[in-house]
Amino acid sequence: MRAQPSISAQGIGIGECADLVATMLREQGFSAEIMPTDGNPVVYGEGSSANDRTMLFYLHYDVQPPEPLNSGIRRHSSSPGWMIVL
């Protein structure tokens, strides 16, 4: 399990998050490519096998900015942001 801070609205950590996802795919034997866009990058990974099934993962970068939030949304956890808690 890994934690990577990313705040899409502020452009913080997005490239690092894409790099992490691509690295994790490669570590599992997939090919991985980071594709730039006008917004956040897209990470495309592909693997091959003798199986005729297809699996699709969709992830996104819409995390909330750090507190305090002006929208009145309260944090529902006692752990600091981006800390892995099991």
C-alpha cells in the first residue's frame, strides 16, 4: 500500500501520482505509459495473457484540498491526510 499526496484543484502532486501508478503497473508486469492531456495526465497500462477476458481500472485525481475547507465539509476521519491507516 502506498500514499501519494495529490491535490488536483491546485495541481500539486499530480505528476508524481501518475508516475507512482505507472511504476506500480510496471512492477506487476504491465507496460505503462503516461499520456499528457490538457488537464491531468492519463496513465495507460496494458498486459498480455492467454485469457480472453479484459479488465479495466478507472482512477481519478479529484481529491479535496487540505483543510480548512470553505464549503462547510467536515473531515470524517481522525487521521491526517495522506496517511495510510489500516
